[in-house]
Amino acid sequence: MSVDPLTVVTIALMAIATYATRIAGLALVHRVPAAGRLRAALDAVPAAVLTALVAPAVLTGGIAELAAGGVAALAALRLPLLGVVVLGAGTAALLRAAGL
């Protein structure tokens, strides 16, 4: 098996870009006063990212994924984020195991 140098360089540059983006975000968030509306927006980021990652699977999946998304959406009205994730994933796992 041969290793293409261009592939190695591309992967290395992508890793550097990803790391730089994360470090820049951490550095900038400490310089911005987190109060009021900005604080509320920053608190909403984890849920927004999770929704963006899960929504395509829910909308393009089968009945199990759609039902799990519905259960998770209802759970989000009362439970913290971790509880919603556990309940949604558990629902999907049970329905998939049942053959749906």
C-alpha cells in the first residue's frame, strides 16, 4: 500500500484548520462579556448543533427514527439535554430492535 503525499498534506491541513477554529472560538468567547441576550444565545448553541445533526436522520429515516424524534421533541419540553438524548436514542434502539 502506498501513501499519497497530497492526501497526507490535505489531512494535515484540515486538522490544523479544525484545531485553529476551535482554539479561536475558545479564545474569543473569553473576551466577550456573556450577559443578557448573548448569554442566552450561547446557551442555545449545544441544542442547536444537536438538532442540526439529528434532524436529517429523523426526516430521512424510517418509522423508528421519526418516532424517536417525536419522543425526543416532547421530552425536550421537560427534560435537560442529556435526558432528551438518552430517551431519543433509547426509543430509536428499541424500535429498531422491534423491526420497525
